[in-house]
Amino acid sequence: MNKLTVSSSPHIHTSNSTQRIMLDVIIALLPTAVAGTVIFGLGSLLVMGVCVATAILSEFLFNIIVKKEQTVSDLSAIVTGLILALNLRADTPWWQCMLGTVFAIIVVKCLFGGLGCNFANPAITGRIFMMMSFASAVGGGAVPSIVEVSSSATPLELISGNKAGALPSLWDMLLGLRGGAIGEVCALAILLGFAYLVYRKVIHFETPLIFVGTVFVLSLIITNDLTLSLYQVLSGGLLFGAVFMATDYVTTPITRTGKMVFAVGCGLITVLIRFFGSYPEGVSFAILLMNILSPYIEKWTAKRPLGGKKA
Amino acid sequence: MPGFMLGKTHVPHRKNTAGMESVRMPVPETVIIPTSQHIGAPATPTVKVGDTVYVGTKIGEAGGYVSSPIHSSVSGKVKKIDSLLLVGGRSCAAIVIESDGLMTPDPSVAPPKVDNLDGFIAAVRESGLVGLGGAGFPTAVKLDAEKKGLIHRLVINGAECEPYITSDTLTMRNDADYIREGVKLLQKYLTLEEVFIGIESNKPDCIEKLRETFSYDETVKVVSLPSTYPQGAEKVLIYNTTGLIVPEGGLPADVGCLVMNVTSVAFLAKYFETGMPLVEKCVTVDGSAIKNPMNVIAPIGTPVEKLIEFTGGFSKEPGKIMYGGPMMGSAMYSAEYPVLKNTNAIVALDKKDAKPPVQRNCIHCGRCVAACPIGLNPTLFARSMKVEDKAERAARLEEAKIGLCMECGCCSFVCPSARPLVQTNRLAKADLRANGAKK
């Protein structure tokens, strides 16, 4: 008789895998990456290439140095590198891209134990790191290369009155013909990725919807102006952040209600920073702050088990 | 019925044998009858090596209150009484009987004469009946709750939610009359206000058949359950049919329910008709390593390898053979293990399917939380088990309500990182028993 495997049940397993989920996120990011390249030119490709390559390499080397099992094949490093790149301007110098990515992968993710162990979203923290270190990488819009744009200022800078210039039309905002980071300008491409992620059941539709909805409603209350509120929704990194960063599994509450509370909090903090803070954009800080609150939200929104007695 | 139903994990159905009739296999040369085929104390052997036994001869007496007698499934001679390492890790005595191939019934086998509840329960105990859905809890012990006036409704489990298994499907399709007689018996001796029969919607013919069979009795309700796992889990079944919630640490009797498997109910009727104890089982033989999946009626104690041989053997080298379905079944160490009372299926997976999936870090995706039919957070148990301090660990496990986990396996099944979640829960339960606060 040949040898039989003996193990504890269950003996079958879903066909889904972490690798497949990461692949789905990469696929969902492709429209945005393509749109960014079309809008800002080949510089975008360089930024994305440098970030992704640095992400893979730094996780690979880190695992070798600390003698950990190699984890590059889970594809999560590629996701982090790509999301960070899409948060940057197309003309960001390559060495800044590298530094930001190394910070995101090594400091934020690997040092905490790798995938699943980090408390803050690596891409967001990387973006904030770069914002603090080299203000030009994130803040201030790169100029789209395919159209004439009157000002290099981002719409948010224009709205907040920090810079002078004419606002692009809402239609241009939807297509992404405006200043900004590679991945955050083309709303249509982001929505395409959103639809794919929901279709693949990688994310629930509520988080992005509630996040963006909260920003819209609060903007409407504060400005009492529908057009300006729509600009708030389409500007800055809101859509990109809501779809790709506020839906990160690791750094958001595990329960579905928790995720909803998280999204409301993100929207609230974004609006507070945008309207009352000194930065024109607040999406990154909002998500990062809510990342830190996630364990508490998770505790408050824990489901009561069937038949469970109150402790 | 509740507004929404619990248990929504989509596991593959693989009911390859659903359309087939069962086939009776020839008498095996030897049968191995373990004294422990149920939850509770093992039976005490009442035969010696060399004794002549017949089909239905009692060969072991119940070894305690929660226990069950065992019976010979063939006629022949007791060859030896050995120790057998059960798949759960414990050992018990096993009576090996050499068959004479004649299948002569024991002359003392006669329909039980019963006229009151005590007699009914005693007869059920003598039948050797244990929960045939897989759990193997002695039925007579469950019925005892009636003496305290606790039972008001009967919930019959016809969900058959595990992949591959179709033996209950066959019972419902072919033995509906026995199910009806079994229900009548239970209605006669217990105070049943309502009877619920829960069947997954992937068996429309069974639902139709039983609705027709019970059309005369409006207290019997056949409930169509969603075709998602784990509809057959006791608490899930009770909630989805009656809307009642079994409290933490409680039993179905705490909400007035008696839960029985549909094949157990049909067996009751057969037993009261003939007096023949539980000596044979209809077993689904299936899986990726099986050449011809089929349902086989086999004497209890038939070695699994003989059973598989009868169906036509393996199509591929087997990597894993298990009692029951792949979600909750127990893997066996070799194919020499016998068919037990609560064996409803033997599933053999090939080497490829037996290979464990690649484990990665938990990515906190929440699929396990969404999948848990009870609403637990499996990641909490895994995290608690990493706590070094014993008392702290026990406190955290209790706070996360490890006791409510029914080990259905949904969390492990859906985990994209293949974390051993339910496996950790089993470990955690044992850990809590060993280190928990002494109450």
C-alpha cells in the first residue's frame, strides 16, 4: 500500500489564492497605468518601472538578508510598487522613486513581518514619505503632454486658492486631462478598475462608494455648490485612494460594517484637511489615520456570534 | 422560517452519484467491528474468539450511558479481538469476524414490542443506532430529553451539504415511506408539535417526493435550504428551518429541538419492522482517485479497500482516503480501516488533490469572517494562540468564543492564503481544555 496523507479537515480548498487576488489588483490598475502613460507621456512608464522593479528587488533582498522564506511570488510587492508609482508625478526623478519604494517595502512592510503584518498601507506611507521629503514628487501637478493646459497647478490647489489659474472642465477631469499624479487623474480608468475588482469579488463596492459619497455630501454642505462638490470628488487622489488604497485588506477593519465605518472616517478627515487644513490634499493622511484606528473599529464592529452570550 | 438563511459558502457539489441506484456488494471474507463507532464510551465486547455469531447478534454491550451496543454484520466466527488505532487518534478494541458467506440472521432478531416511551428509548438503544449523518451520537441518549419534557419539535437533516455524498439522497428518493413511518413512530412516543425536514435546493426531486409523502400531515414542513455549505450543521439547520437559536454552550434540546439525520429516521422504521439492528450502511464511494463512483450497500466492518475494490478500484494512485466528505471527514491511515456505523461516504483523492495548498501570511481579507455561519472571527483564534502566557491565552480564546466553533471548515476552505484556521481552532479547544480556568 502506498503512503497516504493524513491531515485534519477540510480536505478541499478554494481555487482562489492570495496570488490571484494580487494579480486581480494589478489587472485593475492597468487601465489607470495606460491612461497615465497616454496623458503624461513615457515618463510615466519609467516611474512605474523603477518603482515596481525596486519593490520586487528590495523585498527579495530583504528576505535573503534576514533569511526569511521568499515571498516575492505573492505579487504583493508589485502591487505596492505600482500603486506608489501611480501616486507620483510622471517627472519624478528615478532616485526619488527608488527611495520612496524602498521606504514603503522595507520600513513599512518587511520590518513589520511582511505581507499582512503591516499596520499602515505601504504605498500611502511611501507617498507621504515622498511628500515630506521631496514636495515636488507628489504635490503640484505635472502637465499633461497631450493637451494644452493653462496651469500646472492641480485643481485642488486652484480651488483652495493656493495657486492662480483656470479650472479644467468637469469633462476634462473625468478623462484626466489635468495636472496631477500619474494614476489619480483619469477618473474613467479608475472606475474601470473599480468595476473589475467588484466583479472579481476582490473588494466590496461599499468602501469606495461611502468614502467618495462622504466627501461629496460634506463638500455640498460646506460649499452649497454642486459643481464645486463634483470637483472635490474628481480632484486629487480621492477616487484612486478610495478604490485602491482604502480597500487594502491588511490595513482596514476585517468586518464589513467596520469597513463602512472606516470609509466614513476617511471621507470626513479628507474633507477636514481639504477645507480647513494647510495641505490642499488630505486623502493620504485620511487613509493613514484611519489605518491606525482600524484595530479599534474592528473591535467595535465585531459581529455577535449566533447564540453567543454577552461577555 | 427565518428571514435569511445562514451558511453561504460555495463549496463544489460533485454529486456524481446522485442519479445512480445503490448496489449491494458481496459479503466480504472478514469484517472488523470496532467497539467505538460513536461519541461516548466504547462498547464492551460480549463475545470471545471462536464464538459463532449471526447477522444482528449483539457482540458488544453499551459501555456507559453515552454509548451504544454493537452487532455482528455477518454470520461466521469471531477470529480475533484486536486493538485498533482509530482515525481520531484514540484506540479501542475491534472484533474481527470471519464470514461464512451465508448471512444467516440471528434467530433472536424480532420486531421490538413497545408500548411506552421508556420501552421505545430502550429499543432504540438496542438497535445500536447512532447519528448516521456522520457525528455518531447515540440516538437513544438524545431521545432521553423527552423524559424531561424538553422536546417539542423534530428537525430532520436531509441537507447532505458535503461534496460527493449522495447516500441520504438515495434514502429520500427510495425510502420515503420508511421516513414517513419513522416520523410516525417519533410522533407517537414524543410530544412533537412540529416536524421540519431540511433539504438543500440542489435536490428538487427529494423535496418534491417528501412534500408529497407528508402531504397528509400539516405539522410536517419540508424546507428548501440554499445549496451552500454548511446547511447540515446542527445549529445552522435548526436556525434555517425553525428560526430558533441554540444558546452558547447549549444543546438543541434547549430550544426544544431533536435533530436527526434523515437516514437515521428511515432506519428507525426499518428496525421496528424487522428488529434487525444497524448492521449495514449505504456508502457513497467517490473522489478523484476512484474509477467508478457509486453508492454501495456494505456490511458494517467491511474493509475500505474491499469496498473500493468492489466499485472497480482506483483510477489513480490515492493520496488521501477519508471517512465522510472532504469538508469535515477524517483522513485514514490506510485503506484497511472498516466501514463504520456513521460512515456515509468514502472519498479517495488522488495525489494532486491530496497535496496541501501553499500557505502564505494572513492578508486580513475577512473572507473567513464573512464565511463563518456562526459569525465568529477565525483570525482572532489564530492570533490568540500565539500568546505565550497560558492564562492570558485561555482568556482570549474564551473572549473570542472558541466554544461556539463547530469546526465546519468554511474558514479554512475560503482562505486565499490557505491558513489552517479551523485546524488551529481544534488545537485551541484542546489547549483551552488543558489550560483554561478550572471552573
